[in-house]
Amino acid sequence: MKGPGFRPLLRTTLLVFPLIPIGSIFTNPSKGQNPKAFCGRPIATKLVPTDTGWKCMMTSRTHLKLGYVILDADDTLWRTQDMYDEAKTAFAKLLGQHGFVSNNAVDMLDEIDTKRVATHGFSVSRFKESLVITYEMLCGREGLPKDSKVISSIESIGDSVMKTPALYEDVNDGMRLLSRHYSLVLATKGDTSLQNARLDSSGLRPWFFRIYNLQSKTEREYREIIRDLATPPEKIWVVGNSVRSDINPASRLGLRSVLIPRGVWRYENERLERGQVITVHSFKEAVNAILAVDHLHGD
Ligand SMILES: [Mg+2]
């Protein structure tokens, strides 16, 4: 970037950025209140005291954001379920190679793994342990001895889901488009260190204004996010692949949402509740749907 306009913008950036965290453009804290989370974009705005409170002033031609888009991570931004499906296929194949005749091992595994969420949450180890438990139950059912070598192979299959997942191919372009108009928020669940590693390897972290790693993605947790963003629900979109974890909690709280119904496992199955929900088939379509509803343009 060259030309006379660059230096003033640089000075503004250096002055404003350390003082004002990025935040909502919709709140208007009165004097005496912490003006945190007030200006929509620190590089483009600054806070000015007025008689009644604080005023958010633009300092460049960059426009303020219209609201927030809360994005799910697994199977919305990157392909997680593919790794689990491959692991289940490998598990069934391994059992067949060791003389098991049951053809519903994966169904058993799904049932066991889903039930164990209640006691073990979305921890890294739960799936691997569920594989071993399923194997041991099948040994009992089919009268076959437990084999430590088979268990070791099963544990390796369980570890395979911790690989770095592939990004959906339309995510980078979609994030760039969305970020022109909205502050982007990540709301994910699962093991914090694993999700952090996935986020770092994805290269997407710089796009996010805030990142939440939630325990279960419940209505209560979304309510806390809304409170934290200090923004009316109608200014917030949710994009995700799960009816249970992304869409229904959003609908109950009056948020608009976009469902990309892919890559779900048994735990996430739930009836879609009444709400402002758009269903699409890709991240690109989700972005276009949001822009269209809010009367915005893409490229
Ligand atoms: Mg998901």
C-alpha cells in the first residue's frame, strides 16, 4: 500500500489498537462503563467521549461490521467426520480379518460411543476407548478370546482421528467474503488442545474476532456468547452442520442460522426445530445465503 493515505492510517492503527479491543458495534456504553467491545474494528474506528456516553468514530473508509457470524468448526470448516468414517471402516475390516462374523459392529460402536458422551464428553480418548469396549463386547458375544495385538491395532485406529483434517475447499474464499461485513466468531467443542492445533494448522485463526471452545454447545452456552458479544440476537448468524449443536440452540435464542447438513454422527441427530434456518449444501452457499438475506454483495 503506497501513497499519502497510508501514513495517517498507520498512525491511527498504532494508537487505537492497543487501547480498544475489537467488539460489538451495537452496544453504546454510557460514560463510566468500560467501553470495551464497542468499536467494530479497531483499525478503522476510535472511541470519542460525548455528553451521553461514547461514540464510535470511523477513522478510515473501511466500513463497520453489520454483526457477527458464529461458525462451527468440525465438518463446517474442515472435514472431521471423514476421518471417523474411515476409522470405523478400518475397525470393521480388522474385525473381519480376525474371525468376527457380526455385521453390525459399527452400529454397536455408534451406540456405545454416543452413550459415553454423557460421561466422557468430547474428549480425545473417548472414541478410542469406545472402539476397544465394542471389541471386547463382541469377543464375549462371539466367544472369541481378547487379543492384545488386536487391541493395539484398534487403538492405532482410534488415534487416526486426531490427524490434521482437510479444510473444505471453499472456506478460505468464504471467510474472506464474510469478514468484509461481519466479525467472525468460532464456536467449537471437543478437546481444547486438539481443536487449537486444528485451528492453527488450518491457518484460519487470524480471521476470528473471538474463539470459544464450549463443553457441549447448548442453548445456555450460546446465551453466554450473545451476552459476551453484547449484540442483539437478530444481528448474529450461526453456521454449522449439526441440528443439535448449532442450529436448534440458535433458533431457540432468536438467532438466524444456516445449516450445512453433512458429516454428522449419531449424537448430533435431532429434529429441526422451528426457526429462521436456511439449509444449503456448501460453505460457499452458506456465505451467499447470508449476504443475500442481508442485501449484501459478494465479490
Ligand atoms: Mg460440526
